[in-house]
Amino acid sequence: MALDYATLNTLRNHHPAWKLLRSDHAPLVASFLHRVFVSSNVRGMNATDLAETLEDELYGLRQRFGDTAFPKNGMDYLNDWASTEKGWLRKYYRHGTDEPQFDLTSATEKAIAWLGTLTERSFVGTESRLMTLFELLRQMSAGSEIDPAKRITELHKRREEIDAEIARVLSGDVPILDDTALKDRFQQFMQLARELLTDFREVEHNFRMLDRRVRERIALWEGSKGALLEEIMGERDAIADSDQGKSFRAFWDFLMSSRRQEELTELLSTVLSLAPVADLQPDARTRRVHYDWLEASEHTQRTVAQLSQQLRRFLDDQAWLENRRIMDILHGIEAQALALREHPPTKDIMNLAIPAASLELPMERPLFTPTLKPLIADIELHAGTEEGDMAALYDQVVVDTVQLARNITQALQERAQITLAELAKAYPLEQGLAELVAYVQLGSQTFAAVVDESTRDLVGWETTAEDGVIVHRTANLPRMIFVR
């Protein structure tokens, strides 16, 4: 991965490990999770026990730094750490239980492991690393050689070195590692052992991401079921046959051998009993570190098996829903067929269009017709001098529909219903026919109204003619009733 600005800025804003290092509560989160999950090699803990352990931790910190140092309770902190925004813990439900479980994420364990490298070491060995690198190069060079003659030459050379060493031991020359070499190699062993435990969570995380992608693909799949299963199983095989999958399977086969377990137990007991190694004060769990490897790898195997079982159940549920839909359609067709058996229809049931091709000859299409462009005459405009009566522009009739709606609402507050004629009598029409039309429009759009075509109502109003004479007008219309 290229460590350019864009990549590092993206990691700083989105990666959970970097968010943990930037957090104000990073010392609390890292120390607590390291003690509970990493040091004890715990793979999942129920919410109640973990919250009680965190409460004890918070109580001690509040005694030192005050009650306002960590105001929230333990469960709130755990839910916050397991939120999507932070992602330091993984919250899930174990099969068969309704109590939430918490486990450390791979990114958090990486951040905690990196913090462990910041402490000053009393002894830094380099010889064991060089020997390890040299041995790895030798294994790669010898393991990739396809020439039988060269392979035999290399094996003879190694046999001569072994024979020479046997001869020196028989003669009394027994070379042993000094204290510095023992400390160097033991530190290298402990570092690799811790990194190996960290890798298991990342392997498990990769399998969970694969399962999530498969479920998303199933939910959005629109093709055939056979093609879906072929693609899913092909991806599963690709993961199993990948470098990570092959390496994990080889590690599992190697560690599951009882002979290898006994050999590791004997070697660890011998090494831990050496005085130089005892001076380093190794962790008490070092004596059973291979069992921690076995437990972590077994947990990963169980997770993969559980994900496979859930995926199979998910596929079965999808198939069951599809089959149920098909059976419902078939049962509906059967029910309709049985209903028509005794009383067949006398008319046509459906019309089927006669299959025919729709012919459209090229010459039947209309030709392109250019749009008409308006011709604007280039005429010089002159300012007008005509003076007229402008009062007609302001003599307009405006109907206040808001006031009319208020009149209807006020009338319906006192009565359950009222006719348009009664409404016009209670609130006389001031704008004449325009106001009457506005009442009718409100009855059809805003209010609930009923029209009785069998009954006619007379609605009257007064208007002033041009010569100042008051004129009485009347409209004959079907009865309109406004209801509450």
C-alpha cells in the first residue's frame, strides 16, 4: 500500500485503529481491552460480565481523577465503542441466546499491538531475526529448486554439516548458546507468538466480510438460482484455496497433531526453565501459548462453520419464499378453474390480439418541416400622448376566499350542516355572482359538501347599476349542503 497523503488521510478519518489512537479515552480503551481480551486470549464475552468488569475499572479511575472524569456507565461505554462510527468492539448475539456478546475487532488489536511496541525494551536482539531471515531464504531457495542434481547436492551438504556436528559432540565439543543468544531468541519467539494470535482475528474478520458480501449479493440477485449458487460456492472455494486459506489450513493440520502438541509442551517447559529466560520474567501464559493458538484457531473454525450454516439457512428461506409464492399462484388458478367448471362463462373470457407485424413504410413518415421564424418589422416606436380614464384598471372585483372559508367554518361550528342558501342569508353576498361561484368552488375542493339535484334553492343578492339604481338578482341552483 502506498503511504501517500490521500491514503493516509482516508485512514485517519475512517480506520478504527487510527480513531482509537486519536480518542481522548484511548488510555482507558486500550488498557482495558488489552487486559480483558488480549492478555487473557478471550474470544467473546457476554455484555453483563464485561460491563461489570468495566465498572470496576471506572470506579478505580474515578477514585483517582474525580467523578467527572468518566461520567457514563460501563454499558454505555461498551455500546459507544461498538458503534459503527468507532468500531472498536464487535457486538453480536450468539446462537441460542438473547444476551449480547462483545469481542475485540482486528483493527483494535492491531492498535493495541502497535502501542506495545512503543515501550522501551531493556534488551533488543538482532541475531535471531537475522537467523530467521536466513533460514526463510534458504527454505524458499531449496523448496523452489526443480533440478534434482542441485537438490541432492544441497541435501549432501546439509548431511555433511550434521555429521560434522555429531563428530564434534562425540569428541566432547558441545557448543551451547550463551545468555544473550537465549534472550534474543526467546524475545523473537514471544513476538511471533503474539502476532500469530493477532492474525486469527483478522482471518475471522475476513470471513465475516465475505459472508456479508454474499448475503448482499443474494438479496440483490436477479438471475437464476443455479448461477447464484455456482458463483457463491466458487467464491468460497477461491477463499479456501487462497494463500491465506492454504496457510491457515496448513497451520491447523500442523497444530492438531498430538505429537506436535506434546513436542511443543516439552520444548516450552525446557526453555522456560532456563535461567536467562527466567530472568526476563515471561508471562505465565507463555507455558500454554500453543493451547491459546489452538483455542483461537478453533474459534475461527467454529465461526466459519456457523457462517456457512447461517448462509445455508438463508438460502433455504429464500427458496421457501419463492416456492410459496408459486404455490399461492397455482392454488388461485385452481380455485378459479373449479369455480368456472360448474358455471362456464357464456361470453368471451379474454381477448387475444392476433399476432401480426406492424409495418411502417419509410415513405409514410412525414418529411421534416422547418419551423416558421417570426418576422419582426423594424419600426421606430414613438412615445404616445393619448390620455384616458385609468379608473377602469383599478375597478376590479376581488373575492376574499379566506373570509368565505372562515364563514363556512364558523357556521359549521354551531350546526352539523348548512345549505348554501342559508349561508348566503347569514352572510349576504357582497361581490354577487363571483362570490357565489367561490362558495361552490370551496364546497367541491376544500369542504365536504353534498349536492341534492332534486331540490332547488334561490340565492339572491343586490348590485348597483351604472346609473346608481339598486338591482336585485337571484340565482336558481341545486341545493348544496356543507357538512361538518
